[in-house]
Amino acid sequence: MRGGQVRTNLFRLLSQPSRLNKSLSHNLSRGANMPRFTDQQEITYLEIHENIYLLTNHGTKGQLTIESFDGDDWVLTDTVTTTGGQRVFVKGQTIRFTPSNGMVYTVPRGR
């Protein structure tokens, strides 16, 4: 597969959220390195990766709070209350994921 074809396929995948969710789910079922969490996690991401993909399953009424550490305190960046997949900007940051009310989430470990 050539570079142009890879970019085209990635653009198609990212422009269609249902295809993105299917692809992420498929990769997870094949043993991709994205563990499931039900508890709070603080993960540091290096400058290598700009974004990560987050999968959530909100259960009945769950939510996931995403915070970034600014050097002094945690800053709320997002609250997820739905089931699905989304991109999260993480480049050079320490991110804290805090689930509540049965939320289950899947993110790659820090790099």
C-alpha cells in the first residue's frame, strides 16, 4: 500500500465515525494494545503521538471525565457521556481519566 492510498483510507475512516468505531473495535478484538479500564488512570504521553483514540461504553448512566495536568493542577478538558469512539489530543501531556457510574473506557497506554 502506498503513502497516498494510506492517507486516503485514513481520511475515509476518520470522516465516517461509524467506520472509525468498527475499525477500532476490530483492532481491539484482534488484541491491539488498548486495555479496558473501569478505574481512574493517569497516563503520560510523550511528544511522539499527537492524538489517541478513546473508546467508551457508558453502561446505563456513566460518564468519563478527562483532565490534563498543567504543572500545578488538573484542568477539565472533556466529559464523555456516550458510547463510541473519539480522538483526544495528548501530545506531551499527562492525562487523567476518571470514570463514574459504570463507565468503561479503552485507551492506549502512554508512550
